[in-house]
Amino acid sequence: MTCTTPVIVALDYPDAAAALALAAQLDPQRCRLKVGKELFTASGPQVVDQLHKLGFDVFLDLKFHDIPNTAAAAVRAAAELGVWMVNVHASGGRRMLDACREVLDQRTGERPLLTAVTVLTSLEQEDLLEVGVDIEPMVQVQRLARLTQDCGLDGVVCSAREAKALRGALNDDFLLVTPGIRPADASADDQKRVVSPAQALENGSNYLVIGRPITRAELPAVALDSILATLG
Ligand SMILES: O=c1ccn([C@@H]2O[C@H](COP(=O)(O)O)[C@@H](O)[C@H]2O)c(=O)[nH]1
């Protein structure tokens, strides 16, 4: 069954039981699921298997960032789990990105989409300055997105604030995966470059990654439905 919406729900939970309890309330045709560092570290690959058995596409969001050989081997291991999407950090550089793409090119049969994180949506200009990047997030995102496309990956993770500019500059089929999505009445939490779900789509996002506004809602399935209703 294929998912018909752009929403990816971030399952940021401390154990598999909590993640599976949330997944059981959701419909695999109405959202995909994201397994990140907390859940994967606590529960391992089994949780990915269990989510697959419930019928969900899984985005394995482990943001690999290492020397080319290590990052590529990790991407290969993720592909072997049968995930729908896996990601790395674009700041790992050209040789790391090339190695990760090549390892998937060598696979026969199903391969996951490979995306690269540009600038985390929790960062703003002052944060970049502190780590020696003396430019606006938008400029750094554009630079890393061009590099990612050049290396033949499927897309980038960025804020939907940058989506419009990227859409004009990159190939039409290059995917823009955007966390930092917040409905108008939701708390931004630790996110800085936030955009509403409808605005993100209008800006050209392909996939909206949404965690706490859904997972911390009293009725997560209802929260998802009301977000989907704003998307038209
Ligand atoms: O730049 C990035 C990359 C990844 N994320 C991840 O997305 C979700 C967002 O969760 P919310 O609760 O909706 O804030 C989370 O799992 C992050 O690890 C991101 O936020 N920004």
C-alpha cells in the first residue's frame, strides 16, 4: 500500500513499545514514519522490521557523517533493512556523498532514497557563526544542496524556508524533505527555521517531517488528520 500524503511522522520515543503504540493508531496510507537516533539506539533494527510489518514506509534518520568508507558501509547496512529513505550529512563532503551514492548504485533490486542534511532546522545564523560558518543559513543550504545534487543523491533535508529558492535552482525531481514544520498554534520547541504545513508545500517541499505536534497531541491520529486537512 502506498502512502498518498507528504507527511512523515517522527517517532522520537525512548523504546519500541511507545513507538509501536503510536504507529498502531496511524494509517500507512496517510503517513510515513521516521526512526531517528533515540529510537534506533534504544531498540535497534527490530523496530524498523516491526514498523514494516505494520505496512509503513520507514525513513531511517540517522544522519550518517563520517569518513567515506564508514558512512557508505552504514548506508549499505540501512539499505539491507529495506528502509524507504536513509540520510547522511551533506557537510561530510563530496567524497563521502559519492561513496554513499555508489554503494546504493551497486545494489540490485530495491534501494532506499538517499538524502543529505544541509543545515539543521534548529540552527539560525548566530549558531552557524559560532561553528565558523559566517553566512546565512539560506546560502549554506543552497551550497550544500548543489553539492548533494552534483553527487547524484535523491534530495536534501532543509527547512521549508529554503524550499522556494531551492526549487528554482535545482532539478524538478530533486527531493526536499523538510522538518521544522509547525501548525500555526503549535510551539516551536527547539526548532528555529519553522514553517506551517500548508506553506511548506506551497514553497515546494516534497515531504513534511512532523514529530511533536502529532506525537505529543492528546489524540495523535486526530492531530495528523487536522494537519492533512490544511493541505487541501
Ligand atoms: O534539520 C533537521 C533534521 C532532522 N530533524 C528531525 O525531524 C524531527 C522533527 O521533530 P519535531 O518534533 O517536529 O521538531 C526530529 O526527529 C528531528 O531529529 C529536524 O528536526 N531538523
